[in-house]
Amino acid sequence: MLLAPILQRHFQQMFQMSGSQARIEVLSGLTVALALVPEAVAFAFVAGVEPLVGLYAAFMVGLITSIMGGRPGMISGATGALAVVMVSLVAEHGVQYLFATVILMGIIQIIFGALKWGKFIRLVPQPVMMGFVNGLAIVIFLAQLEQFQVRTPDGGHEWLGGGALAMMLALVGLAMAVIWVLPRFTKTVPAPLVAIFVVWAVVEVLGLDTRSVGDLASIEGGFPTFAIPTVPFTLETFYIILPYALILAGIGLIESLLTLNLIDEITETRGRNSTECVAQGVANLVTGFFGGMGGCAMIGQSMINISSGARQRLSGLVAALALLTFILVGSSLIEQIPVAALVGVMFMVVIGTFAWRTFQIMRKVPTSDAILIVVVTGVTVIADLAIAVVVGIILASLIHSWRVSRLVSARTWRADDDSVKTYHLNGPVMFASIEKFRELFTPKTDPQRVIADFTESRVWDMSGVDALKSLAERYQREGKTLEFHGLSPDCAQRLGDYTQLVVRDEEHDPKYELFVDRDNPPGAPVAH
């Protein structure tokens, strides 16, 4: 019942858009659907499942998130980041355990969103975001190189050579050229869609022998059917799937929320993080019951969609429904599309995704930030997105903590008769700076009365409060009087037995809280 008003508003917005925007949304959705096919098939192979398992996931996850997600224009489906985690589960326990894991994954994501924990993605620093974008662009590029290889009789792979390689490069270059040139003349039709059609036409007219989507796998199938995973409903099963579900839920949410933030920056609007978490969870919950491998946001397809001019939910809805149509009745046509056309589209996505300004920024930012960008980029390529983001956040936190620990300082003033000494504090008092804060004071040599003035400082957390309590104890042991000036009421109350040491000035004391929790701070407009 709670979702009904949201869904009603979303559908009203889709029907109220202008005719020109609706055309862009529909054509962009078709382009995305064409690009989804080889990706979903490839990721299904990575996970060790049938191609239709990946295609069903792309359809259902894309459909549900486009309707109820927190980011219009973002495309979701089966992804490689999830597939590499699933492969060991499928190999050891079978595909039915995968479906059960995807259901549990969805439940975890729904809980995450219901608790509004999606807002914590804002804690990801900008250097980590830049490293994530660059790393993912490189990953997308490297994934396309597989299309330049052929399978050998012994089951291995070797690179294309001679005329086959030249033809592949020429067709890829043609697709990229169309995408580059066409927007200079018209934006009525998405350039990637025209590029796919042009390359297909050239191949058909000239009778070129090049690989097509059908050479990867058949995408023909029926409508996905509801089925409860055939696994034992025991604690043993739960213990098997829980670790995988937690990892998949975390990776899926990280990739989705970082993609959401990236699109926020491009479109200068603000998506709804927690709403997206719930939508991803519902999508995976449903997908698990309909034979799909689950999924999350896809930055490549999302960039195709956004760069084509799509800004509404209609594009994602069209992409999902078009993909289902391909599976049900259009497989014979879609399987004729040259792989080179789709590779060219994805290469242009790589060019558009990579933050080329990184090379300029790295010469201007602190060395620690530059190293952070390089590390996150490298880990994204070598390992995966989730590990890269965790590593980036940990490194950024350590760097920030070290910087903050050096910021706290104090100016001292003594009365003429040396009866009072005042410490004018400056900088944050928090977990990272409490050691430096402690070193600023000299209880043994200070006069009988000491004032700690926090007017130009701020106590940030409970570690800072504990540092104030510890300081009071030190002066208490020396039999000296310590007064706290310039503290907020919230901080003063948390001092417990030492609250009596706080000297209040209602007119000039700061009014801040140690813990601030706002889910939707003001700023950019919210995207609906």
C-alpha cells in the first residue's frame, strides 16, 4: 500500500512528458536493450548459468527498478561484478541455490533501504568516486576485448588476425564514427541506435563474414515463470547462501549507489538513495522467484541512456520490455546484429565514462588524493568494485584522520598576576585529534584556575567528549579548577558529572549537535 502513491506519481510523470522527450526515451530504451543482450549473455557465462538466466535478470531487474527506483534514467540488469561472486556458488551447489541466494539478497537490500542506510554512500570521497569511474571504464574496455578473440579447437582462445581483425576494427571504427559525428547534425535519434543499424546494413549489403550476437548464444525463450527454488528449507541451506547473499547485496548496492551519484552529477539532480536500495531489493527478490541471476545498476548502459538524452523512467521501461520482446519473438533478428557494432557503442561509453580531467586534477590535488585515485582505479580493475570502494574509503579515512589530527591547536593567555591561564582552542576535537589535544595542556605547571575556550573549536564525537572528561580528571588530580567555555548545550550535557564545569553564555555559545542525521539535505533538486 505504501508503494501505491509512489508508483502512481511515477506513471503520471511518464504520461505527462512532451512528445519529443517521449520519442527520445523510447529510442534510447531500444538502444539500451540492444546493448543489454550481449552483456547479459556474457555475464551468464561468467556465472556458469544458461544465457536465459542472465537475460531474464536483465528484463526483470531493469523493469522493476525503472518503475520504482530512486534514479530516473539509470539502467539495471545482470552485471559482471555480481557474476564473479556467483560462479563458485553455482559450481558447488547448483543454480537453484543461486536463485535462493538472490531472493535473500533482495530481502537484505530491502532492509538496508527501509533503514535509510543508502545515505551513507555520501561518505565516499571524491577521489574514490573518480577512481571508481576510471576503473570501471577500464573494466568495460577490457571486457570488450574478448570479442577480438576466437575459440580454438582445444577450448582455448586466440586473438583475431589478418583480414578478420582488420574487418572487426573497421566495423568498430565505423560505429564509433557514427556516434561521434551524428550528434553534430541531429539529436532526434540516439546516435548509438543509428550506429548499430549502419554497421548491420554495411555487413548485410557487402556480405561480410563477421560474428553476430547469434554466434554468442541463442536468446530465444519463453516468458519467465514463477517457481520456488528447489532447495532444502533448512538452517544448513541458510548458512550456505547467507555469506553469498550478504556479499552480493553489498556489491549490488555499492555499484548502484555510486552509479546513481555519478548520474546525479551529470544531470545536476538528486536521486533518492534509500528508495533505490528498496527498488533493487524488490527487483532481486522477484527475480529469484522467476529464474533470474539477479543484478544491479549497469554504468555502461546507464551512460548510453543518459548520453542519448533520456532523463525519465520511460527509457528503462522500454529497454526492459524490448528485451523481453527480443526473447519471445525477435530473437532471429537480434541475433543478426554484428558484435562489432555493440563493441563500438561500448568503446564510446568507455570514452565518455573515463574522467579525462583526472590527469589535470592529479597535478593540482595533494599527493595523497592522487595516490588514492590511482589505487582505487587499480583495485577496481584487478579485483572488483566493492573491494576497491572499501579500500578507497579506508585509505581516505586514514588520510583524513591524519590531516585532522594535526589541525587542533591552542593559543594561551595568562593573567597579569598569573592566577588564570586561558587556552583558546582551534580545530576539531575528535577521535583522530585527541592525542594532539591532550598534549596542548600542562596541568602540572598551570595556575590554579584554567579556562578551556572552545569558541573557535568544535567537539565532533564521543571520543572528543571523552577527551574533555579525561582533561577534567587531570586537573582534578592536581587540585586545580578547570572551566569549559564555548561548548554547545548538546556537548555540555554529554559531559555527565563534569557538566558543572561548563560556563554557559546563552547568547554566544554555539548551537551544534554531535550527531546530525539528515536523509535529504537541501541542495540540488530531487529527481522523481
